[in-house]
Amino acid sequence: MDKAIPGFQARQPQIDMAEAVADAIQTESQLVVEAGTGTGKTFAYLVPALVSGKKAIISTGSKNLQEQLFHRDLPLMTQALGFTGRVALLKGRANYLCLDRMSRQIAESHGIHADPKLLSQLVQVRSWSSSTKSGDLGECDDIAEDSPVLPMITSTNDNCLGRECPSYDECFVVKARRRAMEADVVVVNHHLFLADLAIKETGFGELIPEADMFIFDEAHQLPDIASQYFGQSLSSRQLQELAKDIEIGYRTEAKDMRQLQKTADRLHQAASDLRIVLGEPGFRGNWREVINSPAVQREITRLQDALDLTHEVLKLALGRSQLLDSAFERATLVKARLERVCDTSITGYSYWYECTPRHFSLHITPLSVADKFHEQITEQGGAWIFTSATLAVNDDFGHFSQRLGLKPKQQFSLESPFDYQQQALLCVPRFLPEPNSFGLADRLVDMLAPVIQANNGRCFFLCTSHQMVRDLAEGFRARLALPVLAQGETTKQKLLAEYLERGDALLIATGAFWEGVDVRGQALSCVIIDKLPFTAPDDPLLKARIEDCRLRGGDPFSEVQIPDAVITLKQGVGRLIRDKQDKGVLVICDNRLVTRPYGAVFLRSLPPIPRTRDVEQVGHFLSSINGQQAPSAVEDQHSEA
């Protein structure tokens, strides 16, 4: 290995993990390993998986990590080990071009309602489609990742025509799945894996093939994603896509059925009206409470009526076109789903809804997925390996393992290779205002602007709410002569690229930047966190888990809320030190770390970083490291090799 990969050095913790993975594969058991940045967990699970000669499914937390594993880490390993097996990448169907829907859209877009911008994008996709082998739209550089053309030219479980599709033999999804079936190692992501467990899709048989081992990287995300898929949901996007397909069917294959256009319009309108009644975007609310309001009841009745009409009209069109036949089946499914989501009397579930500026989604989520997940593991058999930089709370893995119903043969943490005593400093400043107090953002700006200015930016300010991001951005822009970048003003990728390009910026962000972002060297030498990241108490998923914990006779604060916040804090702290040369300061602006008994649980769960309460010490530490090192940056979605 050392010879095959330049600069590679095996370390004892990495060897320990590789041996534990090999043992789990051999004994078909479960393994849980916390492996922080720099421990080399990717190689530690890849080597035993590849040399075992058995079929492996490797699942990662996001598409970015999936691509990195497939295009960078796996090729290195297969070459070093002389592995000759087949390797495949499998994404969800929304990533692949649907040839049938593209040709329908092109036919449709020449009509009177054509939008010239969409038409030009469709033409670009069509010319790309003749040369692509994978059909993965992520490889089509002409189309932005948030382009409105994407949902029009990709399929969903609802609208896919399956074997009835005229383009079935050329279908990119079918080809990708076929490659996965034949491969020895398949790289997927958690959303796809869990969607597959939950539905075992019709028409295509199984999405993800049977395997001898299942390896989950970034496994801390699994419990929350699993609870989404073991529930049910209905969104306005599904309703509007159904309406759009009915309209396309009317315009292309059933031009004599004027009532198709009317029902499509009515369905579209009913979905939009319900969205308006549900209120502000960016909000998760309790569906059990909201459904009792007369205004919401009225819109639901109108939506049910629109779906009944859609169902009746599509029944008359049966046999006219594959698109309309498929729409009839979807209308039947959506009707049943709306009925289920509106029956809030069934216990054991959380009922909640979420709004974006244009859409809503209604969800029912089981209070616990432990039984379901455990059942799947037992049914599938084989080895199940879970790893992440953040799984333990105060050296205890119970929180993670219980949520998934795991019975691990082994669970342990790997020692970090970093010298935190020399490389970092943690400050919880004195004289902090109480969390959530009025004017908190202004006080933080006054206290920290001099530190950020003296460090010449190179700072992430991680927040626990979008409101705090906006307030701090406004405050720091008034005080600092440096560029202040704020999440929400452009995409995550563009923000990160601009941060690295500027070299002297302050980046203020929430959620998405707490994990999966890797900035090395002195390009990031200061990470500030506004407060302990407890989930908002009105979050419906959290409420559901609190309810479940109470039913089991537990203490929700210590068993649910604290462990969740500890894992999130560990992710945020992990942004600072990314390799052995990194040095930097961590500032956590929350007195509760020092004043509340539970603060000790947080501190014991963090790396052994020297601590201070004096902001001046932060300045001294930063100026000492800035004198030593010139700035350098590596941007990369995931650091561990």
C-alpha cells in the first residue's frame, strides 16, 4: 500500500479499524466505529471489503461524497490492491435523463406556451444526450443543478412508465441498475438505500441488489433519513407534476378530451391554494393541529374533489395513451395517500408539514425506526458496518445504536492523529449574554469583530438559525472592512468557492456548512459557533421522538435532545482541524457549556483542546500562528482517505 499510493502511511488506529471490518465481514456481524478526521476510515473499510471477494454496497451521506468515493478513493484502492472486480455508481432516478419525458417536453415546447429559455436548455440537453453513456445529468455542464428544466426531463416513481415506456431499452435508469446488479462493489447514498428498503419499487424489481456486506459512511445521518422513508408523504410538487403530465397527454395524444385540460388546471390550482393557506415558507409545523383549522379543511376538501374529478376523467381516457394510463394509476395512489395523511388518529406517528416558497409537503413519520431497521438487517443478513466522525456521546454509542435497533458485535472510537494541545484553542468568552436574549447578534458582533478583523477573515461563523445568519451578516458588514459572505445569498458550492478565492472572508452559515465541508490549511483558522445546536423545540420530528421517549419512560432531554446537539456540535467543531498542519481557534458563544451540569457532556465529547475564557488569548494564539504560516487552501467535500 505504502508503495502503491504516494505519501500513504498506515497508522495503528486505521489498521485496528480494518481488522474489525474484516472480522465483521467474516462473521456477518454489525460494527460501529467512530473515526474522526485524519484517521483514514475510507481506506480502512475499502481494503477489507475489496479483498474479501464478496459483494459490497457502500452508502455515503450525499451525492458529493458518493462521487468522490467512486471517482477518487475507489480507483486508488482498486489499483493499489490489483482489484479486478466491477465497480458501479448508482444514484436516485431523479439524477438520470428520461429520454421519453425529454422528447415529450420538446414536442410540447414548440407549442404556443413555449418558454424560449426552457426550449434552449432542452436543446442543449438533447445534444448532450447523444454522447452521454451514463445519462447522469450531473455531468451535463450546461444545466445548473437547480434548473427548472430538470424535473421535466427526469422521472419519478410516480410518473415512470416502466416496461411500457417506448424508450425502455435505452433507459439510463435501467442501465445504471443493470450495472449495479452485475457489479461487485456498488456506491449509493443513504437516501437511495433507504428509499429502496422502504418501497422495493414496482416495475423495476429491486433497485439495490442483494449483497454480502453493507457499509455506511457518514452513518450519523441514517436515523433521521430512515424516519423520512419509513413514513409517507405527499407534496404539491407531485400534484403539479401529475397535472402537467395530464396536460401533455391532452395536447399530444388526446386532443379531443377538453376536460383533461380543465381537470389539470383545477388540480394545479387546488395544490397552489392549499400552499397559500399553510402560511410562511421555511417552516415545519404540526399537521395534527393545522388540519383542524376551517381554512385548511376547506382547501383539503377542494383538493379531494379535484382528485376525485381527475380520477373519473382519466378513467374515461384509459387505453388512449401510456402517459395518461400511468397518470390514472398515480391519481389513485395520490388519492389514497391524501386520505392516509389526513387521518391523524393513528398513533405511533408524527404528523407534520413543511413549506418552501412554492411548495408544501405533508408527512407522517414513525416515532421510532428501530424495529423496522432491525427487521431489514435480519431479513437481508450479511455484515453491516457503520462509521462516521460523530457517533459517540461522551464515549457512549447507545444513542446511535438504539435509534437503528442495532446489536453491534464491536463498537469503538479511533484515536485522532492530531495534536490538539498544540494545534488548537477553545474559547467560551466571559460576559456572554444569555442564548436567545434580545440583541444577542449585536453583542456578538461587538465582541468578535476585532478578532475576525485581526485574523484577516479566514473564519466560519456557524449559526443555529437562518435569522441569526441574517442578523450577524448585517452587523458584521457594518463593522468589518472584509468580505462577509452569508448563506442563502447563493448556492453552497458558489459560497465556498468565493470564500476560498477571496482568502480574507468571513462566511456566516447554518445547517449545510456544519458538515461535509473541508477547508484545509490557514484558509480557515477560526470557527465561531453562536450557541449549542439544540434542535428547535417546535420541530415536529423532535417532538415525535420526545413523545416516543416519554412513552418508554425515558428522560427526553438527556436521551434525545442532548445527544442530538452533541453530535451536531462535534460536526461543527470538526470543520476547524482538517490535517496535521492545521492550526486554529474555536469560539463557542454559549455560557451553558460552563454554567449548566450538562455542559460537561458536551466538553467531554469534544477533542482534547486547551480551553480559555479570555478573548485576548484567542488574539494571541491567532497572531502566533499567522506569523508562522502562509495561507493555503484545499477545497474538497470530504477529507478522510
